Amino acid sequence: MWWSKKKASHGWSAVDTGPDGIFGVSVRAAETSGGKLQVMRCGTVPEMEFTAAAISRLAKVIEVQNFAWTLPLQRGNYKLLVLPTPAVKPAEMANSVRWSLATVIDEPVEDISLDWMPIPTQKYLPQRQQHIYVIVVNKAHLAQSITPFRRANVALDAVDIRETGQRNIASCFEKSGEALGMLVVDTQGVSITFSFEGELYLDRYIEMPLTSIVTGSSDSRGKLFEHITLQMQRSLDFLQRTLPFLHVGRILIAPLPAPIALRDHLAENIGVPVEIVDLASVFDFSRTPELAGEESQARYFGALGAALRGRALAA
């Protein structure tokens, strides 16, 4: 099953796509407790689609011996759903979850691959119905994603989703007892996640082209900022009502792909401190100085998060 539970003892190489090519990074765990994660290699090829030739060229740039490989899927190619946790034995979970999806998704359950991860509330809300995140991807699309790696003789060990990669990076910044919100802006939209103790508890995604934020008029940009702020406020209110054990200490904004005054707008309108993330505080970029800039970090953010698989609970 491609939703692998494997934890690489040496590190992970992650491959991602963007508007101007295919990107990859290889990240090694910190050598000492509290040390920085080591970005061993990074690179890009200009191809816009995965092909065996493109993967082979990228592998020559970023491959590190004994590292496992992972691929974060693009949004729109998978579904992330919340369902009640089935009251069945562990061995029966897969079938139970699959048939629970029959009335939820618009394709035959035989045509999907799925995995799940808990939303751990049992410890804090033992009397409440427990829920799980279910990740659903069409089998044909999954095979199409995997095939170029196989043809390039690159052993793809796991397939990830973008929300768990975002959670992985957020976990690097967590303080004891603190839940964190993280906001990521990419070329297609804005992703908001809330995590606690390395676990994902809430996700929101706003489709919003980056160009509309950067090149729009001051008035239109203000309306977009207000929409993002409203979604953040609603998310915070939802957590306070439904998961009161989560104490959101900060909202982190990931490195931005372009100069955007979003942090100031959020800070003025929500009652939680808002910070711009400094990835260099948790990643060692000495071997990859091209990742020192904020826009480069934004470009590689998805790959960096996926390459932290195993640091937080794997999806």
C-alpha cells in the first residue's frame, strides 16, 4: 500500500511540483537532540509533468544514499475527509472505512485507495464520538503518479498529502502544551492547519490565485485579506467550541512566495499572536544556500514538509 508507514532511519527525499518545474529536497534528521534538520541537497528540473526522464535527472541532483523517497500529491488529486471512527477491530478498519465512504464520495469504492489517521481526542474528551481523517485517492491516478518513479528506478516508499507536510513543519515550532495554527500561501490558494503534539486537528483550504493577491488593486487585495482573516477567525471559534483542550498560542505564516502584507492584517484582526516563520531556525541550509531566501523556501515548502515524514506521526 502506498500510504506507507515506513520511517526512514537516514532521511527522506521528497519530490514536488510547482508552476515552473519539479522540485526535490533530501533532509536528514538532526544529529543531536534539539539540533537542526539538515537539508542535504535540493534541486529542480524545468519539466512541468512527471516523466521517468525528469525523475531520473532530478534524482541525480538530490539523491542521498539510503534515503527513502516520498511524493506529496497535488490538491485536487485526493480528498481529505473526516468520518466517525468505526467501532471495529483494527483488522476490520480498512473494509469498514471503505464502505463508510460509499455514500460520501461520487465514485465506486472499488476504484479508490485510502488511508486514515486519528484525530486524537480520546485523552481529553473521552465521552465524545472519536473521528478520523480519511485520505482518498483514485487508484488509477495513484498508479499514474507512481509509474514514472518506477520507470526511473527510483523506489518511491510513500505517498503523502500536503496537509501532513504542513503539520510536520508546524511540529518543529511547537512549544509544550501549545497548539499551533499555520497558514501557507501558494500559487493556487491558502492552506490553514491547526496541530497539537504533532497531530493534525483541523484543516481549511481557500482557493485563491496568488496573482489576485499580488497584482490586484488595493481594494480587491483588502477583500481577499478579509476573507482569509474570516476563515481564520471561524476556525479559531470552531476549535474553542468543539476542542477546548487545544490552546492555540500562535498563528505561523510560512515563507511567502511574494511580498504580501498578510501578517499585519491578521495580527490586527485576530486575538492570537501572528508570526512569520523563519525556516532557518529549524533547518540547516548550509549545504543548500539557494534555500536561504524566503521565496525559495516558499517554493520548496511542500517538499520540505514531506521530507520530515517520521518526525511527526506519519500519515
